[in-house]
Amino acid sequence: MAGPSKKKSRQSGAGLAGLALAARLTKRLADENPRANLVFSPLSIYAAVSLLAPGARGDTLDEILRLLGARSRDDLEESIATTVADALKDRSGSGGPSVAFAYGVWNDMTRPLKPAYRHAVVGKYRAGACALDFHGNAEDAAAQINAWVADVTRNLITDVVSARSFTAETDVVLANAIYFKGKWDLPFFERNTTDRPFHLLDGAAIGAPFMYNSSRHFIAVHDGFKVLKLRYKMRQQQDYYRSNTSRTPNSKKDTQYSMCIFLPDAHDGLRTLLDEITSRPGFVRDHLPSTTVKVGDFGVPKFKLEFTSNVKQVLQHLGLVLPFGMSADLSDMMEADGSRLPLLVHDVFHKAVIEVNEEGTVAAAVTIMPAPDGCAPMRKREPTVDFVADHPFAYFIVEEASGTILFAGHVVDPTDGKAPARTGQHAAATARGYELSPMVGNPARQFDQVGQFHHIGPPPMRRTISTGLATLAARLAGCLAERSENLIFSPLSVYTALALVAAGARGATLDEILRVLGAQSRGELEELVSLTSADALKDRSESGGPSVAFACGVWSNLTLTLKPTFRQAVVGTYKAEANAVDFRHAPEEAREQINEWVAQKTRNLIDSVLPPGSIKPTTPLVLGNALYFKGAWEAEPFNKRDTVHKPFHRLDGSHVDVPFMQSRRKQFVAVHDGFKVLKLQYKMVEEDRDDPYGHPHDTTQFSMCIFLPDALDGLQGLLHTIASQPRFLHHHLPQCRVDVREIRVPKFKLSFHKSVVAVLDKLGLKLPFSTRADLSDMVEDNGSRLPIVVSDIIHKAVIEVNEEGTEASAVTMVITKLGHSRWQHAPQLDFIADRPFAFYIVEEATGAVVFAGHVLDPSKE
């Protein structure tokens, strides 16, 4: 019987630790995918996790090193560098395998890497480091990362990330990619490939193409399983039959890649064999055959697999916990941004593909993180044995000299569910008590998120509508909450209506509006609102997403003409509908016309916003914005039959029974000091409209985010806290789904209809409502020379939240009036100096006072 070699081998720290991590990963992934084919790269996961170490400190670093089986950062970096430079060297030029192994580090251009971290990953790990614009140009960032992955993997893996993979908090993405293509040292010939039955776990059998070669093979026979080692050609004229035992004990082993197939004796024995393989780190290495034997019956199926998974929870189960939570200390990775909040890992995704045929193997993997330990003696060889891999088996692609495991997995259906199955239960499976279920294939999909690192706190500020809008929203909410009533309003609608006013403002009036809206110029404001309306606010109802309507309107009196620049801004940029109406002679008819426009844009959710008498015969101009939204919850988290009445505690200490929607599914929840946040996402695209990778084409994502204070009466304090920082709201949203014990959210239906002038005045918007308003860029002068002043801003909003989703609408109307002319002639005045007075004789050009005095009694000299 063929036995393993007991000679010493050249083995890097990464290889030793990789054995332990590979075994533990195999166990976890096999448990999670008991009925599906599996391929993954322990080396890629190990390598990706190792990129965290140079940026970690304290307990976080200790945890990473413990998982990876390294004593220190230096030990880890040295072992990685040795493995990359030696075992993972490309050998295609000398007739050996084509190997590519690369690290990638991409930081947002607003937050640089620390010099020491850059030196470690670029100098020691040989990583490519590049600054990208995750915040401002996520599409380009995704394209550059995908191009890098495609280049390293020779286009075996292409689209890994999309713009949706990044959020406003994404500061850095770390990745490892690996590619391998090797030819068999002892090739198989296609003419010898024949279909044979392959026995599935459920006892059925399918026909699969089996490769055959009658030559001697490296095979080891153990208790309950056999191991076949198929070597890859390392250089021209290699002697396949040479044995490792021919070398002296202290000789250095040459690099040698091999595929090792572990075949259980029982048709349903894979699970037991996997348990045995993962029982100790060095099991795989200790049970590899070291010499060739003659074979009788022989056959290995061709197969082609693909696997994608978020391995975050797997790594957490293996003990890597701190990098994913608020206790993470990755402070050596990036320069501080002043938030004093930790950078942390959001997700760890892994994708791997493999194809095994008569020529050899081609495989690739990409990750964002990974592993630990061991080795022991082996057993003797056996003369002639059969090796027929006609039932589920596990496999590992290893670099033997270093002990590095590049790929690992198992096969339970070589056709990946594409061939029709023949029925027939296997008695052993039933005897073992397995619950048999049909096989499920592994469809390809694109990652939603790839290895993001978020600091749960302010990312570097960038100028977008969200910055100014978030500030306005928080400040409005704080002021409006003082009434201790239910509240629904649309910051976006108010913001847009004020932007329309800005389009016609000048001087100090314009500066004040821009300051409230958080914009630097009128041009910037117009561009930001225009981009938002054209992209994020696009209606998506036809593709299964939310129904959205966003519109602006301008109504001017028949006697007035909009200035060309103002018309271009509101009609050309804001896409407003401009209408001339007869305010002077038919103000009520004009009011009804505006209300009809509102009803149309809000799907009759708001049928009127302007009350009788709000429009005067002297009204020169009305500016308006309307917004409508109707979205269904993503994944239908709430079922009507689960809705129950429960007490709701009010601010005054009393409580009311209200219907609560309930869910126990994983949800986006973040827990902060004094409050929690729930993010409920809305369905964006129908599943059958997704791309072939299962990833929506659209990157927009609507969500409802509920901020819940811990204290029953803590709302006011929480609102003040939210309003205290410009981007507090965005920085405290949850980034990942978590297991929940219970989720309960009350159904509610609210409305709001008030003037917001007093509130805006508190926020510093004063000039547009005063006689000093300068809105002279709105309309041409009609000869009256009377300035336009904002007389009122009326806001109306409604919302309904239930088990299906949300329907909401809002309207903001800016009503103007004519002020007093700044150019009117002053009325005739009297001036009678019949009482004491002072006098000055001055030279006006210079201001020189030539004479001065006063008169108390003009009769006296």
C-alpha cells in the first residue's frame, strides 16, 4: 500500500497555518453547503485576512494573528513574502503551471493610507495600492477593481463589484486574487473519456464523463477512504514516477503542485470523511500518497464549478470577531479623519471557479480576507488498488513544498445539476439517517458588496445634495418637533422649493438661501438638484421598484415675463412646468389650477395645498415642488397575520394600543449609545429582471430608517443630537443585517399642513421674507418697479406605513407678493428751522469740516 513520506519539507508559516485554516474553513463551508458542489481558496482567504494585520493593533491584531497562526506581524509578513516569492512564482515560461497571485488595496482619495501600512502592503506583500473615488464616482471605482480582478485571473473572474458595493462610508477595499492553470504531468486523452454513472448523495445516479489513464498513479489507501494525487507538470521533461523518498532527508524539495482527491469508500461517506479531514490541521498533508502504484479500474470525472459566498460569519465562527465590530482597532491602516470612531470590516466575500478536464486544471479565486497550524507522520503504501471516483469526494489543490492549499472543496455532482438524474435510493444513506433532498446547482451571481471597511462615523465630507439636505432635514425636524405632535414632512421638497427661489435671488438674499441649503453657488445647487432628480428620483415602478414622481412648477401672472436666465434654470435645469395664469382677475381659478397640478403629481394623495384666499390679485408668482413615493418592502418582512396590538408609550407617560408589524428575520439594525437604528429597505428591482449574476442593474436603494431612543422620553434629546452634526444621520445607519430576536414597528398614517416660514426664520432664512429681499432675477420689470418678496411657504405632507410598504407624498408652495419700491420718489416734506440747531460747513469731496457751530438764538450776534 502506498504510504506518505516522512521526510522533512520546506514549509512556510503561511503553509502551516494555512493547513489549519483550510481544515476549519472546509468544515464550516461544507456544513453550510451540504447538498451543493463547493470550490474555494483557503490561500486567498488567508491572504486577504493577512492584509488586515499591518493595520491592526492590540486585541484586534492578536485575534488576526491567532487565526492566521502567526506569532507577530513580522512573522506573518515574512512567511507571506516567502510563499509569494517562491511557491507562487509563475512557471509557465519553463513549461510549468501559470500562476498569478496579487494583493489589491484601494483607499478613498479623501482618506490616505498611513505610510507604515502602505510600506507593509506595497513593500512586503507587493500589493497594488491605488486611491479611488468611492464616494463621488463609485461606478469608476468598481470598474477599476473589476479590471484588476479580470487581469489577475485572466478573465476567469470578471465582474465582482458594482457601484452598489460601496456606500458613503466606504473608505478602503482590500482584496486578494489568485489564478492557476496547470497541465497534468501524466495527461489524459479525450479519446479515452467515457460516460460512467456517478452516484449522488440521495442514491440516484447520473451519467458523467470520466477521464481514464491506465498508467501508475500516486494513490494511498487508508481506513475508509483512498487518496489520489494527480501532479501538474512543473517543467519540461519531468519524471512523473520519481518518488519523494529518493531525496536525502535534508534536501530541499522542489515546488510541486498537485490535485489530491479524497474518495470515501462508502457512496454516502463524504460527510464522515470531511469530519475526519477537518479534525486536525495536518490531516490532508499526512495522508497524501508518496509513491506510485499500479491501478486496475480507474476513473476521474471532469467537472466545472463556481462558488460565491460571504465568509464573514464563517470567520467569526473561527474566532475572528473584533475586526467586524465597534471594538475593532485598525488604527494603523488609515490617517485619522477627526471622527475618533473606529474603522471596521463590513463584509468578506469570496468567489472561486475551477474546471478540471483531460488537459489539466484552470482555477481562480478572489477574496477580501483568511487562516492557522500542523503536521504529522503517515502510513505505508499498498501495491495495486482501484480508484473510481464515482461518488461525492473532497479535493484540495496544494503546493506541496510549502504545504500551501490553493483550492479546496468537494464534488457531489460533477454536472452541477445539468444532467437528468436516474432514480434509486442508496440504502446506506437511509441507514445513516440522512434526510435526502434533491441536488441544487450553484448559479453564478455578482457580489452585492465586497470587502468594505466602514468607519461608523463621519467619512470625509464631500459636497453633495445629501450633505446640505441632511443638515436641513435634521434642523427642520428639531424645530418642528417642539410641538410634541406626530410629524411628517419632506426635507427634499422644502429644499427644492427654496432652490427655485435661489434661481431668482441675488446678493445677500442668494447668499442666505445658499447658506441654509449648504451649497456654495447657484450653479452648484442647480447641478446637484438636477442630478438627484434625474437619477435617484427616477420612477422605477416598471422594473418592479418604487413608484416615484418628482416635479417642479412655476406659475406667473399674465402681466409678468420670466427672465431668460430664470426660465432656463427652472425649466431647463429643474424641469419645472412654467405657466402663465391670471392672478389679478381670477385668483381663485388660478389657485384651483395649481391644486389640480398637485393632485396629479401626487396621485391624488394630496388633492389641495393652497387654501382659499391664499392667492391674492396682487400675487405675482408661485413656485412649487411635488413629490410622490410608493414602495414595497424588500423581501416582504412583515406578514399581516403577524400584526398584533401592543401598547405604545406616549411622551406624557400614557400609552395606547396600536397595531404593530412584527418580524424575526435578519434586519439592518445598528445599536449606538442611547439609541438604535432600524433600516428597512424597499424592493428596487424584480428578481426576474436582474442580470445573469443575480445583481440588480440599478444602484439606487430606498430605505426607511427608524431611530429609536432607549429612553421612553428620549426623542427630543435624540433629535437635538441628530441636528448637532451635519451628517449624523448618514453616519449612524446600519450597514449589515443582523440576527434579531424580535422586530416590531407600528403601522401609522400621518399628515402635515402648515406654513414653514417661522421655522425657516429660526434656521436663519430671513431676507426673502423682508422688504430687503432681492429676487430681481425672477421676472422682467413691468414698469411698476415693485420688488418681489416671499409672503408664505406652505408645506403639506402625508404618509402611510403598513405591512406592504410605504406610500407618501409632499408639496411645498412658495407664494410671493409685491413689496415696496426702493426707487419711489419721497413725498413732499416740511423743513422749518425754528428751534436751536447745529451747523457744519464742509468740503464734500474730502469731507473736511471747514466751519462748525450751533444756533441757539438767531437774534443775537
